[in-house]
Amino acid sequence: MSKKLFLLFSLLITFTFLDAQNLRCSYLYMYKNKVTDKNYRGDPMVLDWDGKCSAFYSESKFRYDSLSVLAFDYAGNIKDKDKYRELTTLSGGPLIWNYVDYSKRSFEYVYGFMLETILTGGELEMPRWTISDGTEEYLGYVCRRATADYLGRTWTVLFTEDIPVNIGPSFLWGTPGLIVYAIDSEQLFCYKLMGVEQVESSRYSKSREYAIDLRRQKTKFDSISHFYEYPFEKAIKFINRLSSDIDFNYEITGIRTVDHNGRPLKSDPLFDYIPLIPDEYFNKK
């Protein structure tokens, strides 16, 4: 292929993605529950983009919520037995949703643990990326490397200008192209792009409706689940403690984890948890 044809082909790919208002990027989210863990746990996640807003969420959780709407009423009564049976075969997935409105430079973050749902948000902070010279390849894309200290961790990412959108998984964004790979300096969290497709419509509004509106309404009828709305710092510190402190979780939920003899547990693998955004980030600000 001649250089001119190759350049034309590359430009056509770029313009195709520029014109596409709705992209769906699939990621594998890999994380460790303990620093000493040798292996990662993994969850498939999705990043939807409609040209102005992005939604980062669990594909399995989106399907779980979609079925829940059909299977239950707000009071928790089963209204569709077939959907309920299908629902019981699914795992709820990680209860993490991140919504970004780039036109307003704002975000909403929703986290669920057991019966608790926490909503927070605020102004979108811009990472200060240092971009390296040179290129490397990932999934056939020409990529560049960038690093930034961001939200309490040092991140290294690969981004590709082949897909010229400044978005990425979770809170990561702001590079001159899609972030296709990201890992923190302690190698506790990692995001790997698995694929990109153009879709007819983004799930931004629908997934947000499930994550926020549905849960807010549900807790009005469900006395054992709770919905909290906190400022960002308070929310993250609350999430970190709720997810790691078994006694605090009991204090909030009233549900005690016990052993087979009914004795309260002081430790439980469910509460092995490393925060994505550590408390120290706010203490140093």
C-alpha cells in the first residue's frame, strides 16, 4: 500500500470515529482485594460515549438492573416470575457507575455495597498528563504513553489518537485519544480495553436511571436498604469504611456477618478491600 493510500485510509478511520456519536468500549477491570494477592480479580465493564457524556458501568450489572425493573415492583414484590428466574442466574457484578458530562465538566459517581447505595459528584478534575515520546501498539492501535498523579494514585496509561476522544475508564480521561490501557504504580488496579464498537444509542440515560432513580425510589419502600447522597470527600471516605470495616457495616446496616455457630465474625473475605481513591488523597489536599 502506498503512503498516500495508507494516509487516506487512516484519515477515513479517524473521520469515521469522529462522526460516530455513540461508541461502546469494553474493558476488563482488574483489581486486587489485598496488597499481598498474587492474582487479580476481573470484571467486564463498559464505557458508553454519546459525543458529550460518558457512562462507565458493569455490563452484568446493567443486565441485572434491567431484569430487576421487569421482575419486581418498587416494594420488592415479584411481578414477573420468568424474569425473576432469569435474574437468579446472574451475578450483580461490581456496583460501580461513573457518569461524566464533559460539556458541564461534572460527574456523578454511584457505589453500591450490599444493601447500601451512595451517590456523589462534583466538578470534574483534569489530570495533568505527562506524555512520553515514541509509540507502541495495543490491539492494533498506535498508542502513546502518559502518566499522571490523579485522585491519590500514580497512573500510567496508553492512549490512541486513532480514536480521537479524550475519555477513558473510571475517572481517567483527558488524553488526546481514547485510553486503552491503564495501571497504577502499585499495580493494584488495571483497565484493559477489549474492543470498541459503534452503537445506535448510548445507555447513558438508561443506566443512570437504573443506578440512581431506581435505587432512590426503591429505598422509599424497602426498610432494609438505604440511599445516601454525600459530597465527594465524605462519600469516598464512607464507601471506603463501609467496604472494609465489618463493625461499621453492621452499625450502618444492622446486618451482622456470623459464622456457622452464629458468632459474629471479626474478619470476612467480603471486607478485603483496597480503595480506588484512598482517604489520604483528601488528607493531603
